[in-house]
Amino acid sequence: MRGQAVGRRTATGAAGMPEAGENGEVAATATFGERLRAAVEGSGPLCAGIDPSSDLLEAWGLSDSPDGLAEFAAVCLESFAGEVPVVKPQVAFFERHGAAGMAVLERLLVDARSAGLLVIADAKRGDIGSTSAAYADAWLGEASPLAADAVTAHPYLGLGALAPFVEAAERGGRGVFVVVRGSNPEGRALQEATTAAGRSVEDSLLSAIGELNERHRFAGRLGNVGAVVGATLAPSSTPLSDVGGPLLAPGVGAQGATAAELRALFGTCPPGSVVPNVSRSVLAAGPGVHDLRAAVRQARDDVASALAAPR
């Protein structure tokens, strides 16, 4: 990626992750939620997407190839470092180029952390048994070249099937964001469906995630298990402040979520626990680093003002 990693890895590890000791052991000093909260306090509440779609690559004058992906990622990191606390590469745009595309993603993970950025791999994985464990090891395992600070996951084979993700997150101070209330209209019928217990699927999931984070919440910490909650939605029947973990909020920018909607939905959540995500609306300002940095800075400031304002 332009031949050089952005920034330099510190002695305490990339983006706050502890380094291995003499015996190769890694001891997590904080939950992912606490690491995210600290990062948000440092540079504001925004997650910037890195989505090298074929349309965006063409708009930036880049080839739809691994080389184009690498240049796109490098510009994003140069523009976002120091402006936002976390980036979210959409894994699908790298996977479609096979092994060469995934190699670009691996390099992006290293360079992002060296630049002091937390990374959420938007992989939306989810399965059962040993397959679930393998996915968790791939995206959250200490030895994996694809290990991110957090990963997105689907719960619709049962939240219990994500136990390997939760366990891996607990071991390494990493995070898993469970897709609970998507901003896309196609998912609402499933998410709002009523369970045998008389609650909606999404409310049941939010409560179950809160239980997974319970011991951390009692200790005054944000836990490792977060939820994806679309910013364009009406407030949930289950208070989002009860989740006890970080919240990733797509829907800002191109999907039209307003400052008022952010306040209504997330205004009671603990400070530093909510990171609205922007992708297309900011990336459209590229490929110039100056313009892209200005766009993400404006989005960050707008989001920060919305979340700080009284309801």
C-alpha cells in the first residue's frame, strides 16, 4: 500500500492491543468496549467505512483490481488516521478478488493498526459448531493474519451459535458486533417478528446481548459484545443503554439518518459506546486526501454534535 505502512506500531501494540510477552502469551488489559470508548474520547464518535466497490474504484480513476484496492485503502488510511477512531473495511469487496484481494485486506489491517486505528472487519459471519469456531479464529484469533479488533456476525442460527466469537472476544479483548436491527428495509420483517415468548426477535437479541455483557456492566465497563443498530430506525422497545456493549450504527449519510434520529435513538447510551458509520457519503469525496479528510472530519463533527446535544 504505497510501499509503506502508515504510522508506526507502538510498544503497547496496535490500537491499544497488548503485545505478546516473552512466552508468547497475550493478556488483554481491557474489553473491546473500553478500548473503543477510549478511542472515541480521543478522536470523536465515527466509524469510517472502507468500501472499494467497482463503482467507487471507477469514480476514483482506479482499476478494479488488487492494485486498485491497495491504492484505495492507502488513500483511506492516510485520510482517516487521526480523524476517526475506527475504520470498517467491507470484506466482500476484497474477497471478490480472491487471494490477491485478501492479501490487500491483510495489509490494510496491519497498516490501520499501525496508524492507531481500530478495525472492524465487516464480514458478517455466522454458523454453528466447529465452523463457527473456525470463523471466530479467522477473524478474532491472535495468530490469524485476518484478525481484526472486532468483526460483524449474524445471529440467525441462534445467538448461542456465536459462542465461539464471544469466547474469542473475551480472551483477546476484541469485539463482535451482532447484526440485530439492520438499516435495510428487507430485514425488518424478520427482526420485528414475534417469538414464542411474545417479544420481537430484535428485542430478544438485545436483551440476550445485555446478559452476555452483564459482568462487565456491573464492573462499570463496556463489554466485548456489541450490536449493529440502524440509525434510520425508530427507538427500540428494549433500551439500547441496557446492551452494555458498543453499538455500531449504519445509516448515516447516504441512507439519510438525521441528527435528530441519532439523538432519539442513542441519546441515553453511555458516552463513547455509539459509533455511527459513514461510507459512501464520505468516500464520494475522494480520491484526493485533502477532500476526503475534510469530508470525514465534517461527518465526525456533525455526529459528535448530534450525540452530545440534549434530547
